[in-house]
Amino acid sequence: MKNRNFDNEYFIQKKDDFVINEGKDRLFKINDNKGYNIIDIYQYNVFNDEKMRKFLPYNAYKRFKEIIKKGEKVDEILADEIAHGVKEWAISRGVTHFAHWFQPMTGLTAEKHESFLNIERDGTPINRFSGKNLIKSEPDASSFPSGGIRSTFEARGYTIWDTSSPMFIMENEKGGTLCIPSIFLSYNGDSLDKKTPLLRSMESLSKSACKILNYFNENPSRVYPVVGIEQEYFLVDKDFYYNREDLVFTGRTLFGKNPPKGQQLEDHYFGSIKERILNFMQEVEFELYKLGIPAKTRHNEVSPAQFEIAPIFEDVNIASDHNQLIMEILKKIAIRNNLIVLLHEKPFKGLNGSGKHNNWSLSDNKGNNLFDPGETPHQNLKFLLFLTSVIVAVYRYNDLLRASISTASNDYRLGGNEAPPSIISIFLGQKLSSIVECLVYSKRFDFTSKDIIDLGISKIPIISKDNTDRNRTSPFAFTGNKFEFRAVGSSQSVATPNFILNAAVSKVLEEFGQKIESKLGKKDIDFTKHIGNGNEFLIEKENIKFNETIMEIIIEGLRESKDILFEGDNYSPEWKEEAKRRKLFVVDNTPDALKAFLYPKNKDLLIKTNVLTEREIDARYNIKMERFIKSVELEAETMIHMIKTKILPVSFKYQKDLFDVIDKLQKLEDFSLILKLKEGDKSVNNKINYEIQFNYFLEYKNLVDNLLYSLEELEKEMDLLKTKENLEEKASICNSKIRNMMDNLRNIVDKLEERTEKDRWPIPTYYDLLYIN
Ligand code: ADP
Ligand code: MG
């Protein structure tokens, strides 16, 4: 047990016994028997409101709160005060270092640690942390991807404190680091990270959504996209993991025969959680609560050794930071438990892949969900308008959304076993679908009169919350009061899919706002006298025009975008054909999907909503293409290496053993023949039959031959690839040729595995990896 004294606080941690003593007034103990109270530890490591009040001068605290609310900049004087306060808090918690914590375009997080230590002229050591240090840092950024924005001679970019996300302490066994959430920019101010466009998209969406809400006489100060992210992952035993270079280098198994059980029995999903795994999960949650991450659900997933964790939804920028932290904590705690977490989208062929269901909705600053159908006609109309904005947005930008979730690793998952298809479409559920159909085709509503709202001239049905009718096969499903984007990959940052979705919805809402304005004028509408009673609000004569206008916009939008709606089985092959007929974006690989970033209409979207500049878009396209190529190259190289150093040597030996048997059998036959002749036995036909064993040997030998041929082929192709310069050409070689060759090699190796003695097989098998105890 470790025991460290930091002023009047100490923190002791050992695997199954946690003691936290914060000051003198709070003491709690966590162990296997007693558990703990989440509230007691929640945000223990976060510089939250409570700590700001304690560690900042009152005025600084007030001003800072105001600035966060308004999204304004912190000036240097205030920054000095905050820096001092947060340093004092951090030091009281035994922290020695600080780091700007940011999300470069690798999709991971990055941090460069610096200690608080300063040495005075006279040699006295002192802890210092200035406002300047807090606001800005200049990491040596030359090795982060920039997609050509920042050439290496001007390698330095800088990070800027993102005040919208709270500072936190990342604890380690030997100490802690104060992490300052930051954005990452080049010297010219181009965004080099995932966070900046996400924040910009929130800004844009809030503006256009508020404008619409003002017409409904709701005047929120802000609208927030909120997301709840269900994170799926696999756990494997650490010892097995390090014996598989493919898992270590590429995150997935490049070989491996599915064991007979696999997931056919479907008995893992929601099954009882094994003791070892539950201990791991509880340890993870304990760390998450301290970081203020509201972990809510945990369960087994479809495949053996697959699990899920989901926190309660939060503002998308916070949820995105928190998801990054969840991935880090999962990895860290797994290692402590002799486990390794696999975040890859498809670690095991033939088994369920892992995703990240991105539950997205919009909330105003009072916490009202804009996708809650609500109870009054007023809310119904508003609901339908916002619902339509998403349908139109996804319809117009389904290609860009598809691109936003495209990575080499997600390619193996999308459209595969129990995974969302690679075509984006929306599922609404039976009730909403029939409403939409009535609106689009001007059909009569098939509802009883009490379920219909009279809007004056037109009618709409009362929409009640309905989340019973779920279609698990849809990549983008409306689930009662939120949209669940299920095609997002388990290892990716959620920032990109969310900033694309935010931007798309923002643009459509902006357009709706303009339509309302042009149809009704800006100032004509004064609803103030109708606040409070939705029914009256809509039936009032002077509002009929407003209601009609909104209905017109809804119907126009639905008519334009109805082709994105699909209620059927997304896994069926017919859907692919149907989607092509509907002119949806049908691609099955990353390089093709990424092209969507370059379409003028998509560039226009991101530029107009101020989410990205053209340079920033091009940079992202380049980086994504490069990453795709590198990832396939690494897989191919790892495969070649494993075949040469592990698979082939074992196969040769086993082949030799098989051959030895044949050899001996042949000799045996000779012997028996001689013997029989000697004894004057006439039944010479009664010879030793080794043909069937010989065939078995031949089969094995053919596999080894094939392996050698195919290996040579892949190596040649890899050499050729190295001579190419053009990104698109390289990506296309990787996607078609190299991947096919790898598939072929894998099939051969898997057949060899099936025919080789288990104890000799040089790498842990699927059975070893998937049935952890
Ligand atoms: P399921 O597995 O049934 O889809 P989960 O409970 O595992 O559901 O996860 C649902 C996720 O959706 C949680 O993160 C939850 O907080 C989130 N969520 C719930 N309501 C909303 C909402 N209005 N907006 C965004 N996310 C939401
Ligand atoms: Mg879900």
C-alpha cells in the first residue's frame, strides 16, 4: 500500500482498497464489501465550481463564470489569478506537473508535461504557474499530422486553453498531472485538431437554432448539441496479447480461426458479468467518477469478451473529451488487471465488431430537449420542424457523414456481421413514419379525431414519445427523443461525426429561419401574449399563418429528403440496390468515402458554417488518406513478418512431421511386402494403405506452397506501392490489391491453423483470446 502525504490531504490506492481523505471533514473507504457513494468522489479530480470558489478570489471566480457562460476570452490578469488558484489546488493534491491536453488529428490525445518548478536568481526553488502558461503553450508539434498545413520548417504550432471544458488532474500511481483542455492551432491560426471545429460547429448550430426558437417565442440564450456515447470494447488477456504482433501493432487479429462456439448461441449479450471483468469495470468507474465522467451503464456485448460502457449524455464538447478519457482509463485500468482493451472496430473476423453509438439531440440552456415531442400542439409543431431539419441535413450530407466515420479499421466493421451498413439512412419508427408519409403524399391521417390537432387549415397528429419500435439495423435511428448514430467507430474520436452533423443541421435550420423570415417578415410576429398555453397559441387566428408557414416548410423539407428514410432491414442486399436507385452515397471503403470531403457542396457547408476553412478541409482529407494508407501498410507488413517468423517455421516443421509419417508408412509397406513374400503369402493385395494420410499431407503441403506464393505476391505489391507518390493511387492499391492479397493469405493461414497441432500453433488462438477467465 502506498501512502503519500500532501498537506492535509492524502490519497492511498491499492487494487482493492481505496481510501480518500479530503481535508478533515470527508473520509470514506472503498473496498470489496462496502462499495462507495458516487457522490462522495464525483469530480474529485476536476477543478469544478466548488473548487474554483475555494481556490479563486471571489471576483475572479465571478468573472470567470461569466466568461465561460458567454464563451468570451479570458484576459491575462484574470488568467494569472486562475493559474495561481488552480496551481494551489493541484499542489494540495500532490501534483507536480501541468500539461496542455489536446486532440491532434491522430484522433488520440496529446500532452506535454511541464513541472511547476522555477528557480529564483538566488537559487531558491519555487512553484510557479502563470496566466501565460495557462493560456498558451508551444509543444514541438512537428510530428503531429497537419496534412500539409504546416510544413516542417515552420513546425511549431501552439495550444490554447479551452475554457469550455474544466481542468482536471490525471492521477497516476506515482503522482498527478494537471491537465488543461486545449485546442491546437498552427502559427497561421489554422486548426490542427479535432476540438476546434467541434466548438465552432456548436457556435453555429446554437445561433441558427436560437433564431428558429425565437419565432416560437422561446428565447433561449443558447442551444447545445448533447450526446451520450455508448463505447464498445473487447478485453483480452495481457499475456496472450503480447504474443500476437498483429494485435499489438494493428489492434486486430490478422489471422485466426473462429472457434466452434463463436457468438452463435448469443448467450454473452447482457449475460452475467464475470467476476474478473466486473472488478475491472468497477475500478474503471471509480476513476471515471473522480474525473467527473458520469458512467451509467455497463454490460456484456454480443460477442464473447466484448463489453460496453455508457455515460449519461453531456454537451458534445464535454462528452467528446470524456469519451477520450474513457478510452484512456479503460486502457490504463485494463493493464493493471493483466488485461488489454481492444478498441479496434473489428478485432475478430466473423464476430461482432465494436462501435460507438452516438446518441445526439439538442437541448436549450434550460435543459429542454428539442426532440421531445412534448404535449402541446405548439411543442408538436416545433418538434416536427426540428425533426425535419435533421432529416434534410442527413439527406443532403449523407455522403459527408459517411466520410466522417470512415477509417481503415471501421471499413472492416461497416456492412459486416451485426454492424450498421455502410450506407447512411434514417429510421424513424412506425408512428413517425406514417405521419411523414401523410405529410409527404398529402394523405389523410389515419388517427382518431382526438389525436389530431387542428392548426386552422391543416392538421397534424399529436405526436407522443415512442421508442418501442426499434430497428437495430439502422445506422441512424430516431429513438424516442434523440438520434442514435450507430456507424461511428469504437476507436475514433467522436468530434468529426458530431461537427459534421452539427454543421449540417445548423445550415438547414439557418435556411428554415430565412424561409420563415421571408414568408412572415421579421417583426410582424409578436407571440408574447400567448406564452404558456400551447393550444390557445395555435388556434389564435393571427397565428394560423405562422402555423401554416411552419407546416409548409416541414412538408417541403420532407418531400425533398424522403429518400433518406428507410424502415426496412439495412443488412439485406436489396437495400444496397434500392439505395443506389435513391442516389444515396453507396461506398464500401475509406478512400471512396473520403472523396466526399472534396465535393463543393460539402466544402461549402463547412466553410459557410465557419466550422473549417478550405485549407483545413483539404488538410483533413490528406491526413485521413495518409492514415488509411499507413494503416493498411502496417497491417501488410505485420502480416508478412508474422508469416515469416512464426507461421512458416511452424508449418514447415509440422509438414515435415506429417511427411515423416508417410515415409515411415511407406517403409512399413515395403517391410510387410517382403515379410509376406517370404512367408509365401499370396495375398499381396493386403498392403498397408497410406494413401489417405498421404493426401492429408499433400493438402497441407499445398497450403504451405500457396502461402509462399501469395506471400511473395504481397511483398512485390508492397515494393511497388513504395514507388508510388500519389495519395489516391496509393490508397486505391491498398484498398483493392493489398487488402485482397491479405484476405487470401489469411484464409490460407486459417486453414493451416485448422490442420496444425494446437500446442504447436505459434500464436494464441481465438479460443485463447475470447474465453477469458
Ligand atoms: P441503448 O443501449 O438502449 O441504446 P443506453 O442506455 O446504453 O441505451 O445508452 C443511451 C445513451 O443515450 C446514454 O448515454 C444516454 O445518456 C443517452 N441519451 C439519453 N437521452 C439522450 C438525449 N436526449 N440526447 C442525447 N443522448 C441521450
Ligand atoms: Mg444503443
